[in-house]
Amino acid sequence: MESTNQNNHNNIATGIHLLTFGKWLFPLGNFVLPILLWMINSKKSEFIDRHGKQAINFQISLTLYTIVLAFIGGGVIIGSMISGGPSLWEAMDHGSDFPFWNDMGIFSTIIASGVICGTAIFALGVIDLVCTIKAAIKAHDGENYDYPLTINFIPHHDEVEVSKEK
């Protein structure tokens, strides 16, 4: 009976991790679906609770990093366009010629910002895919998994105990 319970808990924890792929089905699916499964089952075992908190913290962290990178990249691009002044905007309005001939520095700044921030956002997506699959496998095997790059917005039970002891 204990083995069946543990298998059930492992499957629920695995499901929590895999439900983070819900972001590909609808916006915020990476939060809504795992949170629902975690809230319904978190009281059943510490194992489910820990995996649920890990998955949710990781998704919040990645979303935060992506937003910051998008704002940085977008800010640099918009700032570069603004610094080009009226001559750049006029050249862009006419559309007949490459608008950056007069100042290639603006163009290179825009391209570099897009490439750097775009690559970083892509790398976060790869990290998300790899780590989520790895966490799901660990959960299925009954092992704990700590995601990298995670800010613990929702602390784990063992972290709360350590902070109480101090």
C-alpha cells in the first residue's frame, strides 16, 4: 500500500513539472496548471509540496528574467532609435534607402542588443525545457530536484525550518 501511495505521489509531482509546458497551450499556463495540481495535492506529502514549490518558483524566476531581458533589449533599441534624431526618422519614413547609412553605430547597437538579448532569452527557453524534463524524471524516480537560477519566492519547508532556527 505504501508503495502505491509513493508511486501516486511521484506521478503527481511529475505531473506538476510537466504541466509547466501548459504555456504552449495558453498564456500563463505554466503557472495556472501546476499551481492547481499543487494546491489540490500539496497536503498529501512533503514530496509533492516540495516539487510543486520548485516548479512554480522556477517558472516565476524564468518569467522575471525574460521580462527583464526584453525590457533591457527593447530599451536599448528604442534609445538607439531616439538618439538617431529626426534625420533617422525622416530616412525611415521615406523607406527608399537604408536609413542607417549616416550612422552605422546606431544600427550595430540595435543589432547587437537584439542578438544578445534574443540569445539570452532563447538560452532561458532551452534551460527551461532541459531542466523541466530532468525535474520530471527525478520526481518520477522519487528524488528531489533543485532547479538552477531559481529565486525561492515560495520557500520550502526545510528552508523555513532553517530560518526559524537562526
